[in-house]
Amino acid sequence: MPGIDLTSTCILLCGWAAAMVVASILWARLARMSAERFMVAGRRVPGSIGTLALLAAWTWALSINAPAQAAYNFGVAGPIYFGVGGGLMLIMLAPFAGRIRELSPLGHTLPEFIGRRHGPGARATILVINTLSVGVLLLLNLSVVAYAFETFTPLSYAQSVWIVAAIVVAYTSISGIGASIVTNVIQIAVITLAAALVVPAVVASAGGPAAFLAAMPSIGEKANPLSLTAFLKMGLPFLVMSGVSPFSYPDLWQLAWTLREGEVRRAYTRAGLAYMPYGMVFGALGLMALATGVTPGQPDASDIAPVMARAYLSTGLQAAFLGLVLAAACSTCDTGLSALAALFMNDVYRPLVRPGAGDRETLLAGRLAMAMGASVVALLAMRKISLLDTVFFLGAAKGAMVFPLLSSLYWRRVSPAGFIAGIAGGMALGIGLYGILHDVTEYYRVISIPASILMGAGLCVAVSRRGRAEFDFESLTG
């Protein structure tokens, strides 16, 4: 199929940027922008809007490519595990997001809460992890959207990265997390509509379900939704990650402080349930590639979704696919950049750089942090990476923080030393095992992620139990 010409590409990008900027300006005028509103949007976002914002933030560009990649590599079971595991991540976070909002009703960021719970050392630890998590989140999304534009348009990969990064910074810097929320509602509508057009069109053009059924004997175990290989290589590590991954993303914690009190848990649970079908739907692109013998451009098949769209969609529907990927990338990048700005404003600039900074100065600092963060990530995105492998590597690294972080919301005996020891020791073990076993056994993911979690929990408990002090949770809300 022919690609999209430069004029149409420019119209798509300029139109998208204009729509997002207008929505952000309208929010800024209605909200009477201040540093507080820039970070938490007034804390009165309705649960229904919050659900859509969370769903959009969690439906990354990776949610389009990765399920298709999983389907191509592991067959029918791949996208099922991806969709269910991804939805469980939000559902698992729901009670803890509600708990942190109850303990810190006027909070702004996760490091701020941890600082009040465990002191400046623990606050710095979570700040570093959160900042790195935002960077990787942006990196993955910019990489995916750049793959798509490189495939369909005259724009190069590098040009696409910089253009999309500039668009996101332009509209998000106007009103922060509020801009993310109001544009996310638009973006999830675009994602849903485009997916309803694009995926059935690819399946139909590739021969329909009959083509896949005819190919089942030739693809062997990949046709089995209960494949043991798929479970051990993809399903088990991804399901384990459902209890790991969301807790390190500051944007997901950030949104908890924007919602009305009492609606936090419901919003996260509804968003998780709504997410599950998306992963399964996009997996159909990878399954049809298996059926038709389409070969991906990347050795790990991380680009199989755009390759299938290029092969089987008309030019108009290719534009719809690009809009789908662009909306998914922006919906996550803008929330991530809003969280990054809040981290810098609340945990670096005001407490460490300019304690007496006013609203205008703090807002400027947050906006500059967005621009600098996006620029650094765009530079790093020039090095193309394996998307699924990156996700699992992060799981091995960040699994260590799960127990220390979540137990700090409930267990009075968790000490600052136990908190830091659990995270540092677990991360070291997880990263070490991932690197050592990567070329030794194909089940390195199954080993490294649980090992990181268990080491983090064991060290946290062991070190914390040596102390006698018990934390008073009432001091957080008082």
C-alpha cells in the first residue's frame, strides 16, 4: 500500500497539536492556574473523568505494538496475557492509591509522602526511581510513535521523535496535570474509534478469521491459547509484573491526588477492567501476521503492528492508524511529563533550590523541567531498543520497591533503613540476575522478577524488625 504524503502528515500533526493546545488553554482559564493546580488539578476531578484519564494514560503506544509483538512471538496466548496483565496492574494499584490519598489528602507526589514517612534519604531514593520511570515511559512511547511515522510517512524516525516530543511539551506545559486529564479524555475517544476502524480492516484485508483458522496447523503451538511455552516466557512474568510495574510510575500516583475523595479506588478499578480488551484487540494484528506470513522489519517483531497496517490498509486508514498511535503516545507522555514537573517543583525546586519561590517562579521551573526532560529522552530515543525486553528489564529492576513501598502504607514497623535496604538490595539482585541469565536461559524473566521482589521484601522486613520504633500514621493526616 502507498504511504501518506508529506502534506497529509503535516495536516495530521498540526491539527492534532492545535486541538490539544486549545483544550489545554481552556482548562487553564477555567482552573485559574497556580502551582497547586498545575500539580493536582484542584483535587476535584470526577471519578468518571478520572477513569477515562487513567485508561488513556495506561493505553500507551506500547499497548498497540506490544500485544501484536506478543501475538507474533507467542501466538494466541500472548495478547491475552498482555491485556489481562495490563488491566490487573491498575486494579492492583486501586486500594493503595486510595490508601495514600487517605493518609495524605493534601499531598502532591509519592516522594513527598515517602519523605514524611521515612525521611529525606528515602524521599531521594523514590525521587530517583520515579524520575527514571518517567524517562523510560517517555522513551518507549516516543520510540513506538516514531516507528509508526517512519513506516507510513516521509518523516524519519529522528524527526518524528522530536516533533511528537515538542507537541506534547507545548500543550502540557500550559496547565500541567489538568491538561493531561482534559486531553486524555479526547485521546481515549480517538484511540477507541481508530481501533474500531483499523483492526477489523486489517483482519478483513488479510483474509479474515478464516485465514487464521487455515494457518493454525502450520503455526503449531502458537495456535494454542493454553501454550505452556507462552505461559512461561510471556504469561507468568507478565502476570508477576502486574503486581510490580504500576507502583513505580509517578503519573499513576499523581492522578490519585487529582480525584475527588472517595472515588479513587473505583476509578482505578474501572480503568483496569476497561483496559483489558484493548490489548487483546491489538493482538489480532500479530496473529494475522502469523497467518499470512508477513515478516517484521525488526528481529524481535516489535514493529509488526505498523508493518501489518502498511501492508493491508488504504491510505485513509493508514492515517487513522497513525492517529491511533499518536493519541496513545501523547496520552501517556503528557501524564508522565506532568508528573515529572510535579516531582521537580515539589521535591527539588521548592525544598532544595528556592524554598521561598512563588507561584510564577515555581510554574516556570516546572515547565522548564518538562522541556529539559523531553529533550533528554528524545536524544536517548535515537538508540532503537527492544520494547518488550525493556518492559521486562524494568520489572526486574523495580520489583524490589513493591513490598517496601506498599508495606509503608500499612505496617508501622517499616523503618527508613529497612525501606532503603529493601529497594537497593532487591534492585541489585534483579538487575544482576537479568543480565547474567539473559543469554543463559530463556526463562530469565521468570527468575529475575520474583527474585527482585522477594529480596526487597526480605531485606525490608529483616532490617525493619531490628528496630523497635512504630510509626504513627495519624501524624501524616494531622
